[in-house]
Amino acid sequence: MKPLHPHTPDDVTVPAEWAPQKAIWTAWPANVAEWGGDLAPARADVANMVRALSEHGSTVYVLASGAEAEASAKAALGRAARIVPAAYGDIWLRDTGCVFAKDGNTNIAHTFKFNGWGGKYDLGRDKELSAEMAKLSNVKATQHNFVFEGGAIDHNGNGYWLTTAECLLNPNRNSQMTRADYNKEFELLGAKDVCWIS
């Protein structure tokens, strides 16, 4: 695999999603308006997912926004998860949360700016969640000064990344950034080659 640049940090990697995991982070549905006025079906789905994940040895951390959400999450999940009080809007932590990585043998968390999917949804403290999640994880954070959603990329754990121009090059994200600019940023996260789908 040809590096993007000669100084690509070979010891920095974002593990593939299928790699062994010690912990998984998700969030408990708490914003009634986001779920059409009925939290019960969404909470049942998240509870089923958390219980399934916890059966495979990973510690599941579930963010809960507000006292009612915290109490209902504890009641529904029991020992299947560790409930972590935190303020957020959307439960889609794949986009709003930090991106965990390894720097050699050290765990690190990459944090980013977030603008509600290009200004489509402004749901509370999602803009602050990336840094807050890193802090809650007790992991050293590396702040990146551009708007980004973790779900905008996929990767194989060996430096090969996949992304879409439609998302990242949309002016409602980072209007001044080019593919080359993104590639330089991704290099700091361990990317060696980035495939752009137009």
C-alpha cells in the first residue's frame, strides 16, 4: 500500500470495526421529539442491541441524558451496560462521538468539530460530545479543527480508507477543504491510502 506521504505515522491506526474491542459506546434515546413522541420502541431496540453486545465480552458504555433517561436505562439494561450521565442530542455516536485509535500501544481519541450534519439537525450538545466522550473515556484526546462525522469514513484497520466526496466536499461541512486537505488530516489518523467515491 503506497503511503499518502513519506512521513505517514505507521504506528497510528484506527482499528477495523471487526477487530477485538474492549469497550463499545452508545447512547440511550432521551429526546422525545426526535422519536416521534414515543421513546419506548427505540429504547427497546437499543436495549436488545446492548444486551447482544455485552454477551461477547465487551464492556458497553451507554450515555444517558437527564435523570429520567438515566433511570430508565439502568432499569432496562441492568448489568449489561455501564450507564454514563452525559448531555447529547442524537444517539448516533458513530457521527457525533470521538474516533478511538491506537498510537503504538497507547489508546487515543480523535475529536472533531460537528455542525449537525451540515446544519440539518441542531440537537443540543452534539457539538461538544466528541471532546466530552474522550474525557469520559479517560483517553488522551487529539483535537482536529475541522467538521467531521465518524460515519463519513470506513477503514480496514491497515490504513486503507474509504469515503465519499458527496459528504465531505459538500460546502455545508468544510467549504475550503479539498481532497488533498482531507488526505493530510486522515494521514494523522493513520490513513495510508484513501479511496474517494464520487
